[in-house]
Amino acid sequence: MIAIVDYGLGNIRAFANVFKTIRVEHCIAKVKADLKGATKIILPGVGAFDHAMERLSSSGMREPLEELVVHQKIPVMGICVGMQILGKCSAEGQLPGLGWVNGRVVSMREEGLHMNGVLPHMGWNQVRPMHGCKLFEGLGEEPEFYFLHSYCFQTDDPSIIAAESDYGATFPSAVQTGHVYGVQFHPEKSHQNGVSLLRNFAEIQSC
């Protein structure tokens, strides 16, 4: 069963609708007890990094999520800000992230990653999968997904970059460390490519 973590941020109902359509067992987790029996986790997120960390901590689900992901090795996929909080920290805020992925979040403007000064990066963009990441199986060499962000993930470890995209410069649009996945784009808004990616995540075998 896939638990969609509802800590007040993200398109929770859109994910549930996709999984209902493709007949994947799922639940919406609003409290600790809702995570019981989860075999995979979706961690959505929109807005600011610190706000996301504050909401997750106040939800009462942060510690059980740590147990499930870090100790029980249950696959998790962070979406947008949900991907960013997988890292250690963000230039957008002061709070530490979850630290499940070795990286940090930077401003696309400060890092020179914007095109023609237009931020946020909003709309459809191509994604180049790398290292045979299972999320992108059957999606071709450069599938398109929907983005909406002004900050992006950065890492000194190229082995964890699961996909890249270009917006003035190249940035990681997906990361993977073992059973921990993150995507900067919104699969729940990306039509058939998004449905296929969520199906691929549902079919990933647990560790």
C-alpha cells in the first residue's frame, strides 16, 4: 500500500486519483497511525522549505517516517519541495532537511540556472533519465514533465542524479539514493508521463 503523506502541502487528491485510476492500493496519511501497513511512501510538497519542514514535524509523522524509510528501507518518493526536503539544507531557509539524500537546495537565480531572468521555472520541460533509474522505464530518452519551482537540488555526488533538465543551465530534476527517490517536477500534473512514472514507482520492489 502506498501512503500519500498529507501534512498540509501538496496535491494530495491528485495523487490519490491517479492511483485509483491505475488500481494501486493507497491511503492518505494525516497522522502517525495512517502510516501503518505502508509499503511505499509519497512525500509531496509545495511552497517554502522551512514551512514544509515545520509542517512535517508538527504533523507527528516525521519520526515514524524516519523509522519506515531509514530503518525499514521502505521506498519513498519526494515531489517538488518534498524532494528538496530530502536533502540536508536549503538556501531558502534556516532549518535542516531530512538528510536522506546527500545534497542541498540552492536558488536558481543565485546559481545562474535561470533563463532570461524568468523565475519561477514553470511549465513543461524535458527530463533526461540517467543510470537506468526505474522511475523512467518505458518513458523514452527525454520525456516531458510539468515544473513549478525557483530552487533546485544540487549535489557533489553525480551517482545520485537520476535525471537532469535544462533551464538556462543543467540541474538535477530527479535524484535517487537506494530506495529514496525525489523528483523536482509534478507527476500528478504531467498527464500520461506522470501516470506512467507513478505506476513505475508503485511497481518498484521494496528492499
